[in-house]
Amino acid sequence: MTSERYPVVLVHGWKSGPEIWKDLAGKLEDESIPYWNFSFTGMEKSEPVAIAVALRDYIRDTRRRLGYYDYIDIVCHSTGSFIVRYMLEVIDGVSREEKVRSFIGIGPASNGSSMAELFNDPVHGPEVLRNLEGVFVPRKYKPEEDLIVQGLRPGSPENMEIRASGTRDDIMYRVIVSSNEECCPVFFPPFSGRTWVFGEDGSWDTTFRGDGVVAHVDSFIPGAGADIIPKDRERFGSGPFRYCHIMLPKNKEVIERIMEYLTDPDTEPEFFC
């Protein structure tokens, strides 16, 4: 695979914004890698499909403005990964007009989100939302009114479309996730360091194999290369909370891995899903 450095499209997650990429943007600038920072902060009442269309239009408009029509790389976080997959695999899956070299998902909700389902659960949902108020969700938050969250539920029509379309063989998929192997409660205090998982049979469980918000089973994409951090236990010990979902785009170990993939696409992942 070519080691040429292509523009990078940055796609933030739910209730986040383009400023989350500040630290990564600095590293990209150091390596003279251009980046296009997509924002959907003004589309909070939109469905994921509409945001995916807006992302496609943003990329097309930026290409025309810059006169650039070659390959791009896409780095995305959380819900942004779901949006990107819908754009690439459903909207552009047949025509493949978008020339994309790599998809790099950080704590991605690649297969829908157990958390989105949990928000709507009549038994566990109310308590979970109370625990997350002011931390991950707004106060007095009503998930039933959030079209993005509804689209992220594992059984949503959007998720079924992504599953039916499957991944593209012309794109390199990479997934970077974190894990709380130390079982440290400070990792993500609202859930004592654990992550909720929604089973295919409709059951609920919690695991340390997740980032507090997104479990590994929600992130892994069949055939994608994957890395689980921390790889350096000393880094984890000096600040476990830096490895939770909210902090991943700013995590130094994550940024280092992203830069390795962008500057040398032949970099081998830890394993393949």
C-alpha cells in the first residue's frame, strides 16, 4: 500500500465537536498532513442518514474547493464511525465514488451501540441516565427524542443496512479501542470501570472489555485490523481515566497509533477481527 500522505477527514462523535481533535491536529500539522474537520454539531436533531449525507457533501465540496480528487483517509470517533460507515458502505457502497484509503475508528460504535439501547431500556435506562447526567448526557435528557441515538440502536433500520452492505474491499479498516484489564473503577466511575453490553438474545451484561461507553463487541468490524490499548501499563496507571471513551481522541497512545497508520499504512495491527 502506498505510503503517500493523503488528507485526513476527522469526524467527531455524539455530543462532541471538532475541537476534540485539537491534539491530533497538531501532530498532523507537524507531519504536514492536511486535515478536513467535519462538524455535525448543528445537526443534533437529525437522523444518522442525514448526517452521513452531509458528510458526503462536505467531502465533495472540499474536494471541489481544493481541486483535489485523489485518496483520503478518515479518522472517526464513537458515533462518527457509524456515520462514516453508513456513508461509505450504504450510500457509496455500490458506486464507490469516494476514494478512501483507510477508515480508522477510535472507540467506534461500528455495529450500533449497546449504550444507545441501554438509554431506552425500561428497567436499566432511568438509573443509567441518572448516573451519566453531566458526564456523558445532558441533564433531563430524553433518548426517545434523540434521532441519532435511535439510529444507533442495534436493531435500527440504519444498522441493518450497514450489516447488509458489509465492508468495502477497497478500504483498509482499522479499529483502536481501550480496555480496563486492571478492573480499575476510576477508569470510568459511573459504571465502576465496566462497560454495558447488549446481547443478541436481549440480555444485559457488563464487561471490562470496553471503554466505559462502547464495548469491544460494538466496535470490532469483521476483517478489520484492531489495537487494544493500553499497551503501556505504566501510562494507564498514571491516569486510567485518560483511557475511557470520552478521552480517547486526546489520548497520547491513541494519537501515536493513528499517526503510525497514516504515515505508514503497512503498519501491522495487533490482530485482525
